[in-house]
Amino acid sequence: MRTLDKLGLRSQFTLASRYPPEVSFPVAPHQPLIPGLPRRIRKVGAPLGVLIALGMLTGLIVILLTLSNPVGTAIGFTLSCVAMTVVVLAYLWLDRWEPEPPRLLILAFLWGASVAVVISTILQLTMEAAINPGVTDTVSPLSVVLGAPLTEEAAKGLFLVLMMTGRRRNELNSMTDCLIYAGLVGAGFAWLEDILYIGAGETVSESLVTAAMRLVMAPFAHSLFTTMFGIGVYFALQQRSAIVKAGCVLVGYAAAVLMHALWNGSSLLSIEAYFLVYFLWMVPIFGLAIALGIASRRREQRVVAAKLPGMVAAGLVSPSEATWLGSIRARKTAITEATRLAGRPAGKAVKKFAAQVVELAFVRDRIDRGFGDEWVSALLQEEVNGVAAARAAAPALQSLAGYPPRPPVV
């Protein structure tokens, strides 16, 4: 049986010596918390009515496309679903450490596939009418190179701007969160746009060629463009000045527009220009985006590891639990062990406890970086209560008290 020590984890003594408990946590209520008792902490997510409305809007757009070209749209729908499933799964893999609320993830995708498409289409039609009044059967190169990037990146990025406001700003805890939401908005937009372009082919062979160019060559293109906006939003959230915040968002938006414009412009010049931009610009930037996402997730783990000694000192986490709560691999092993010993519900309870600890660590980190206010301070106490409630609802944690076993004394 694989134990946590075999994964090469530090003991609780090494952990505490590296990350001394320099920060304090409020004490959870002394009265026992009843497992299953509804928490007072706000539940962040998308209203079900909004999801249904956006889903219906997305379905209506697909139906309208189907009426114009049933065969081409069917091909586009099938192939685009396959390609975007890969994209979405990649972002869900990145989201393993601090999973975002499922409703918000669905909302991000549907926003890209409906609201962003409708807004950008209206703006592009208006812009095209101003550039070429009276012309309705052609699209000017200026609209392709500049109009589409300006409108589409603004419509997609609006979702992230809205996420910065209200209670949902707490979900943007790290660069990883910004990358995930930006990527899913881009995936939703690409999903519907790919159906449109593939379905526009006059023959099956033409539709398949378009599918190869869009789905094989660049399934992550729109997500990559919106990633630039997401990076700008992340840096905006680290600022206190409203002017500087706006500047960070605008720089991110400008970077997204630039990348999109280069991509669209290269396709109008020649096939050589297209592949030149693809291999010398898009692929390296995509590689850097992957490295950034992985590095950001590792930083999230370091933040949690740094706050664990303080949680131990406050009695929220036991020393043995602290040894596996700071690592994805160790956490997964602990959940697997709890499931083996006490069943699937026990494993889910341990997983929920671990996720709640991560949420508490990020709130504490926000305060330590000087971004605490009355709302964040109240949220800190609620997250502490949430950790206590999750712990009470996970009796299987007692069976993990011996993991990892202490190293032998020699």
C-alpha cells in the first residue's frame, strides 16, 4: 500500500520549521457544529435561471445555424464538440487544486457561446455598416483584422470584468482562477464560432478542410487570446488604485486584441504568413501560457503550505493533516485512503474538508498582503467556521491520523 511518506512528503516537523505560524486565525465557535448544518457563508455560483436562459439562447443560435445549412452545421457541431471537450478538460485539469463552483464554470462557457457572440456580432455589423454603407454581402479586411478582435475580445473579457465585482471577486484568488475563467469563456466562443464557420462550407469536403484548420491547428486560439485579458484582470486585482486597476485591464485587453489581430491578419495575407505566425508566435505564446498556468498552481500550493502552521496553532488542522493538505498528490492519496477505509461518502467529506482549507488559506493570504477590509475579515471568520463544519462532517479524518507515519528515530 502506498503511504504518504512514500510520496516524499516532509514530516510535520519539517513543515512547521519551514513555514512558522506567523499569522493568526480566528477561533471557530466552541459549540459543536452539526454535520450537514447549512453554513451562513454565502454560496457563490450562477443563478439557475441565468444558466437556463443562456443555454436556451445558445440552443436558439445553433438551431438558426442548422436551418441555413443542416449538413454543414451537423458536421461542425459534432467536430466542435469533440475539440472543445478536450479544451474544457484541460482547464478542469488545471482547476484541480482549488476547484471553482461548477455553476460559474458553466456560466463562463455559456457566456462565451451566447452573450459574447451576440454582443460581438451586433458591434461588428454596426462597425461594418459604418465602414461600408450599403454593402451587405462582403466583409472588409479592416473588419476582419481590427473590428473582430476589438469587439470579440471586449465581449469575452466583459465576463471577467463582471467577475471582479460583488461577491464573486472572491473566486479570483489567483492567476490560475483568472486563466481558467478566461479559457472557458474563450472555449465557449470558439465552440459556436467553429460551428458557424464549418457549417458555412458549401460542400462536405470544404467543411472538413475548415474543421482541420480551426479544430486541429488552433482549438485553443480563442482561449489563448482571452488569456491575455485574464492576466490583466489578475494584476488589476493586486492593485489598490482604481486608475491602475483600469490600466491593467486595458493592457490585458490590448494584448488580447493584438494577438487576435495578428492571427486574423496572417490568414488574409498568405498561407506562408499564416504558418509563420502560427509557429513563431502562437505556439511559443501557447507554451508560455501553459507554463504560467502550471507555475501559478504550484504557487497556490505554496500559499496553502505557508498558512497551514497557523491553522495548526489555531486548532483548525491537526499536525498530521498538515502534512498532506499542502500537496495535490498527497491530498489525492489521503482521499483515496479515506475512501478505502470508510467508503465513498467518507472520501468526499475529506475532499470537501481539504477544499475548505484551501479557501481559508487564500482569504488569510489576501489579508496578509494588505487587501483585507471589513468584508474580507467577516469572510475569514466564515471560512474558519466552514473548516470546522467540514471537519465535523468528515469522521474519516480520524482514520488518517497516522498518515504519514513519523519517521523512525535513529
